[in-house]
Amino acid sequence: MGLRSVSLKNFTLIVFAMLPLSTMVNAKLRTTAAIDTSYNNNSVQGDDFGERDSSSLVIQPRVGLILETQKLQAFLNVNHRYIEDSSSIETNEGIGRNNKSSLTNYSYKVEVVAVPDILNLSARGNQSYRDVDITNALISNEDFSNSQLAKTKTDALGFDLTLDQSNFMGLQVNGDSTSVTSDESFFLENGLDSQNDSLNAYFYSGPNLKSISWNVNGNYNKTQGRASNDIESRMVNGNLYIGLFSNFRLVGTANSESNIITSTSESEGQEELKYDSYGAGLSWFRSAEQFIDVTYNISSRQDQERDKFLGTRFIWRFSPRTRISGEYGRRFYGESGQFAISYNMRKLRLDASYTEALTTFSRLVAGETINGIFVCPIGATSIIECYLPDSINYELQPGEQFTNLSLNLAELSEESTLRKSFQTSVGYDFRKFSVALTAQSSDFEYVQTSRKQNDFNTFLSLNLEVSKKSSVNWTNAYGKSTRNISDETQSIDDRTLSSTLTYKHTLNRHAKVFLSYQITDKDSPIENRDFTSRRLTLRYSFTFL
């Protein structure tokens, strides 16, 4: 399975190649088109470089479409930025510059029902711009400092197979092949060019088996890159249940994991991170959405002695709107766990999760899904454009996407890393007042260079509807990045604090105007990175469809 490139220009070909003409009879097409024009004035003051003033004119057309038929669903969102900026840098020589640039973001997805209830095929992809230096994640954007952004492109083909026609057993298999490319960065001189292939299988017993049941889950993932250390991962987990009395069951469990890292350097060779465990215990089971497993386990990790530990796994759905899940055990690096909770009411939404994985930037991007509790227009530059939908089953309109408003803080490199990440989003909407709070903390341990890094960012947004046509938004963001540069005793801390006040006025059903003022302060021990910036933006947005 391999894919090198599926570009935007092939989007239309993919749709019609995968779509029988008979399904076009009852096709439903929804479209939107808009254009934003904004003027930005920016002033930056730093102790090391003095004062720098700049201004920019940004024109941003946006197009979105959604196509739905009986056997196909497809969407395409494109937004393009034309930027003309000028700056004056006050130095001893006195230097000024004028720049023109163009940036295009897009995302697409096509899902085709090849065999109803059995086989679905899909194609998806996107192009976006990410910070080369993640410590500038709250500062750099496409209107200013876009030279600090690297274009990243992802294209994927996938399938989803479900064989669940029997009451005794079922099988679900899905896989995809993803190509990830990027511009050059500090860590990748020639940019990113990697291939990620994954396959997941889930084999389980059917509802007619009452006294005995089982499930086996297997995952395979292989990542190969031009300038990276290749990584091949395999994980298998199996559980066997035997009914005892009432809701109690005897459970036996087994896990096997292998991660093979092959270095591009002949001197480093190949490294395998392997871990196996097995155990037994009790399970309290009401349904697949309400159970708790507790097991006593014995594990082995390569040449080390066997280890004994207690493990648990649970899912508990309190209601259709509230669900928690989690598990605790051990892997090749020691104690391991994951947790997720979701709470969805009409006025209050909560989503929180904790995950751990041995991964790379390519794997994170390849598995990146657009989800969250907030709805934002594609290419939105301000949180004031996002909102909490009035229904938990909200159907996206053309040009919209779900988001949790947090940042992907992965370093743009291909080094294998152990990533532990916590993320939460809370949204509250009551009449004319709404609150959005997000927070994300990620720990990275890089396998080859033994570097460690912690990144934290949080957003707090308060929105007040002043009248039927006007609203005011106040957004505060804080980010901190801690990196070990040589050993655990030496580290660098970068801190960023940003506050933005935005006024929005709706002129009519097609036109809106935004006026915002932002102040940002960055504290860094590195030369030329300690500064304060002030930014004033006036934007006019017009929607055609």
C-alpha cells in the first residue's frame, strides 16, 4: 500500500472516478463564497532590535462546497490570501522593505459507499501553514510573519470494511496510506517527505454469545521518510470474557507491542522497543458502553526482569450526552494510561482527553481529524467568528469546520518521539453571553537525541452580544515552551501572553466589519526573541452565497 501524491487538482477526478453516475440523480450541492479584506498595522518593540513598524493589506477569497448523494459525501474548502505588506525597521542604517506574498489553504474529503453497510472508500487531504518554531505558535500567522511558516501538505486514500452480518462474530478493518510533505524548517533542511501506511483490525464476538465473549484489536503503522528515521509499529491486544454470575465476568487479557526504529545513519543502526504482558481479573459488565475491567498482569520488556502490576479499563456512558472512558497499564516506557470525557448539553459542552503514543510529526498529521465542540469558518483569523452550535447534532455548512481552538504543537521534524498530551475544551452559551476555554499540555521525549520538551497553551474567550447586530469579544492566550538543550539541568523557557479585543458589527445578511486590537508580550532568554507587539486590524467580510 503506497501513495506518493494526490493533489488538489485531482479532487474532481477522484469524485467522479469513485462515483457511479446513477448516484448523481438525487445529488444535493451546497456552496458558499466570501471575500475578506483587511488592513493591519503592527508595531514591535524589543530591547535587542529597537522598534519595528509594519502594515499589511490582506485580500482573502473563500469558497466552500458540500456534495451529498445516496452513496457519496464530499466537501471542499479553499481560502487564498494575497498579502502586501511594508515595514520600517529603525536601526543605525535605517532599513525598510516591501513584500508581496500569496498563501493558499485547502481541505477536501470524499467518502463513497462502495458496498452498503460493508465497504466505504475515502480520499482526503489538506494544505496548511505551520510554525517552523513552535514557540511562536501564538505569534506567527499568515498575515504577519508568514516567512516563519512552513507549508505542509497531506493527502490520503483509505478504506473501511465492516463484516457484521452474523450474531456470533464480527470484523472491522480500516486502513489508509498518507503522504506528508512540507517546506524546509530548522530541523529539516530539505523539508518533509514521508509516507505513512496504517492498518487497524478489530475482531469481536457477537451478541448471541452470552457466557463467553472475546475481542482482539490489532494496529500496524509504518512511517518512511526521505530525511527521517523510519519507524514500524505493531500493537495487538486481546481480551477473553467468561460469565460468572449476575453482571460479573472472568477476564483474561494479553498485549504485545513492538516498535522498530531504523536510523538513516549506518552508525546508529536499528533499535527495537518491545513489550509483552498478560493477566487475568474480574469484569463488571452491563453493556459495551458500561463496563469496568480490573486485571493482575505480568509483563516482560526485552532483557529486563518480569514486572507485575494492576491494570484497568473502563467505559461508562451515563446518558446519550455524557461518556467517560480510560485505561491504565504499562508499556515499554513504564506506566501508561489514557482518558477521555465528553459532556454535551445545549448550552454547555465539555471535551477532555489524555493520550500517550510513540509517534512522529508525520503520524500526528496523518491521523489528524477535524473535530471539537466549536464551529469556525475555514480560514478564520479570530475566535469571534467561532461559535457553540445550538444542537449537539449540528450539521456543518459549506465552509465550516469543527475545532477545539487548540494548537498542534508538534515539532516539524521526523524524529521519533514519545508524546504525552492532555487537552480540554469547555464552551458555555447563555443568551447574549458565551465563554470558550481551551487548554493543552504536551510532553515530548525525543528518542534519538534524548531531548525533552514541554509545551502548554491556553485560550480564554469571552463574547458579549451588545445588540442584534453588534458583539464584543475579549480573548486571552498564554503559551509556555520548556526545552532541555543538553541535559536535564539546562533548559530554555519561552513564555508568550496575548490579549485581543474585537468589535464585530453586522451591516446586513451579507456583510460584516471587524475592528480588533491585540497586544502580545514574549519573554525569552534567547537574543532577539524578547519583545512586545501591538496590532490594530480592520476587516470587512462579504458573503456572496
